[in-house]
Amino acid sequence: MAKREVIDSSRIPIYQDGAEGFVKFVEENIRFQVPSRYGTPRWMYPTELPDDPDPVTGKSFRMLWEKQKEDLREALRMENGKFVYRVIVFCWPRGEGK
């Protein structure tokens, strides 16, 4: 069984800074599964994501994370210390158009 990591509670105020806090939390605590063309998938922090473009799509995992950060910053935008949106829904179409 994998060892579960504990989040340092002294960092929580930093994470409560709207979109930037959320992005910081993800970059420090969340790992993404990155598939490999030549072997076993790897679990990587967003700051470790490869920036070499895929030969088919022309996009890298790093580029995808940067785009997601833009979307998160808009979705978690604050005005006068309050979130602009109360409900946020992300929806991306599947490749097959289903």
C-alpha cells in the first residue's frame, strides 16, 4: 500500500489565496498520471511535467497544465475578497465527439 502524504498545515493560509492559492496547492500536493509511449505511466507533480510536444497533437503535458491554470484563474476569480462565481462547471468534449 502506498504511503499517504500529509499536507503541512502551516501552508494552509497560502492555499487560501483564491485561484493562486489553489494553483499553488495543486503544484505542491497533486500528482498527475503521465502516460508513456515506451513504458509504465509515471506520476508527476505539475512542475515536473514534460514540455516536449506530442508528435501527433503538437501539445505537451506542460502546455496542457498551463492552459488549465488559465481556466482555473478565471473560474476562481475574486472581486472584493469574494468569488465571482458560485458554481463552476468544466466540460471538455471527448475526442470521438460523444
